[in-house]
Amino acid sequence: MEGYQTGRPEPRAVEEAVEVLREAGRRAPRLFGIPSGVEGLDELFFTTRFEDGTPKKVPLGGYPALAVINLTGVADTGKTLMAEQFAIKQASLGYPVCFVTVEAPAAFAAAALRTRSAAMGIDYDRVQDQIVLVDAASHAQLRDDVPTLLATLAHAIRRFDTNSVVIDSVTGLFEAKEIFARQIVRQLFNFMKRWYQTAIFVSQKRTGHEELTAEAAGGYAVSHIVDCTIVLAKRLIQTPAEARLYKRPLGEIVRLIRIDGCRLCGHSTATHLMEITETGLVQVGPPISRLGGREADAGS
């Protein structure tokens, strides 16, 4: 019993951890939308208002502000494109963004952002100073030591007064040490909340995982901690039934997107078609339930 007593936290620490709901409510952030830069996506998030006692869905107009969003999928599903579109869109609106590149060195990440900006019809020379690149791909200490990465991010946020952070990808921060995935993601999540940043965490899925599950490399560590998970998938049309459903020939790829969950606001629960245009932009299409027929109902 004596040993148990010595393991208790100090009374001051207990007092700091306990808050009256009213006090916490005073610091609660306002709910509003942050444009994603992805056509067709912003309308999938909504809030509910009551008019004459009747609930009414009101589109949020983007990702919920200050959310930490997990963007996950297998290779070639559009994750990085969506992250880049978000960064360019926010920069075009005058909001500085911190872009942590873990997979591609800074010069290559900058080239990709320039291409995405051109495809979106946005003058890159006008917005590039609003995007702060943190090159974790070229600096192993940023990838391997979370405190160093967080200190670097804190410096960037203070210096450039950023509103958003993109990490592409968080999976690269715990490769070969997935046992620490949950711990690393938790530290990143708490950091974003403490610094009031809207954050996009790109995470990789193993190809063996089911197409539309939220499971990423590192298990469920990411999706269980973050505020919202968006799952991207691609499907090879292999049967006549699938060809009829998606109205595509056999052998083509169909891309899909689904909001797996969001604890900050309402959202569409449907699986939507998704396209990557010839210019490299992600666009969200209609839910597959609208494709018609019994097969569509089963597929959605």
C-alpha cells in the first residue's frame, strides 16, 4: 500500500488535469470549415442547426477547423495530391501552411506543389511564400527524433504564424518501429491541438488491407487518435457486374473515397467515386449508390 501511495501524482498535477466543464467550454474553438482545395469534398462535412424545432443539415464548407485529419490509402490513390491541393488552397487564401515532407526531398516537394498550383489555376509565385517546407526526407534527425521534429515545427509556426500543418507522411516517422506508432501519433496530435493547427496526416496502407478500411501501416494507431479519417481506395474492374456498376470497361481502375469518421462534425457516410484528372487534381464525384440498380445499392 505504501508503494502505491508513492506512485500517485502530486496534488497540483491532479488539480491541473481536472476542469469544470464550464471553464473548458469557454476555451472551446468555434466550428467552421477550412476549404480543402478538392472539388466535391467540402460539401461532405456538415453541422446541424435547428429551425422551428426541426434539425437541418448545413454544409460546413471544408474540413472542420483545427481538426487533425488522417488521409489514408494504398499507393496511387491520391493522398499526396489531396495534401498538396489543401496546402495550395490555403496559401492562396492568405493562410500560411507548414508542409512537412517525409518522403520526397524539399526540392522535389516544391516542384510537385508548383505543378499542383498550375493545375488549380493559382499563381505559384504569389503563394509560395505562404508555404513553409520542413525537409524531414533529407534530415534523418527530424524523422527519427520526435522532440526535434516538434521543436522545428514550433519554430516554424511561431516565425511564420501558420494556421495549418501537413505531414506527408506520418508513416515515414515510424517505419521499422511500428510498435511506437501510437505513441508518435499521439505526440503529433497533442502538439497540433496545443498550437491550434488544422492538420493533415497522410498515412500509408499496406496493399493487403481491405480497400476501404481505415487500417494503416502501424495498425489502427492513427485512426483511433485523430479527429477524422478519410479513406482512399482503388479497385480494378474484373467482372462484368463491376463494369456495369461503374460504367467502365474491364481492366480499368476506379477510385473511391469515404469519410470513415469525424468526431467534430457531421459527414457523409457514403462511398463516393473519385477521379484524378489528367492535370493531377483529385475530384470527388457522386456516391456509388446513385449509379443505379440493385448492384449499386449492394456496393454502397
